[in-house]
Amino acid sequence: MKSTRVITGALCIFSFAALAADNLAITGPGAGADGSSKAGSSSYGFVKDGNLGSFWQPVSTSNERVSVKWSSAIQFNQVILREDGNEVTSWRLVNHDTGNVLAAGSTIGTGLTVNLGDVSMKKLNLLILTAHQPPKISEIEVYQKNDILPPDPIEPQPPVDPEPTPDPGAGTPPVGNPGT
């Protein structure tokens, strides 16, 4: 039984290490990280170190940012966000180079996969818009995958009116003489 745990643990470490080898947040050209604030012993670089036990934590619960960046633009199509806990209530992924919102949502949790379609940039921002408590972001993983699902929609989506309200005057003939 004890040897089974050791083997299982070793396989988990090996599989995460193999994934980290493909993680462009770690292996991309000049990979780095920065952000808006950091609390205590947290570090921006911890979001790209391949260690789920380390994390970046901002000082507040709103309008905070952590970014992964590269010395030259890289192409990717998938981001995996990992939070230690479940404090985030609203977030966005933003192309820092253009300001375009790539994805948005409410919770992150232990492993949220975001499929983007092909994008290229030098810096990717994770904006924490709101959170219950200052969140602990363990990893921002960035991948270029060949077998990827279609891009995820941005959440929350704008409300859709299933049937437009009819114009009350649409079928009513004009009153008076419009020619005078």
C-alpha cells in the first residue's frame, strides 16, 4: 500500500512536470510576471513557477492584476487558471498589448480552462475585478494546443431579448396629412 502511494505521487509530480514543460508562461521567450500589488510573502512569479503550493495574493479584493509576459509576442489558444480556494467572484483575461477582453467570468477555483482561439501577445493580464477575500492565484498556465475546443464565450453574456417588443404604432395609419 505504501509503495502504491509513492508511485502514484511520483506519477502526479511527473505528469505536472511534463505539463509545465509545455507551459508557455514558464518556457516562453523571456517569460516573466508582474502585477498591481502583492501581500505578505506572495510573489508575481509564483503564478508561473509550476508549483501549486505557491501563489500570488493581492492586498485587496477588487481591481487587482497579475500578468504573465514575454520578451516577444507568443501565440497561444488556451489558458488554465488555478486558484487556491474559491474567493474570486469576477475576473477578466485581457490582452495587455491591445486592451481586448479575451474572456471573463465569475469564479476560478482549482482549475479553470479557458479556450481562446489563436491569439498572440507579449503580455496577458488576469484582472481580479471582485473577490470575497484577497484570492490566492496559484498558476496561470498558457498553452498552444492542437486539439482544442472552440473558444469559450465571455461571461456574463449580455441579456438577449428572445422576442422584440412590438412597436405599438407599427400597424397604425398616420394621423393627419404628412404631406402638409
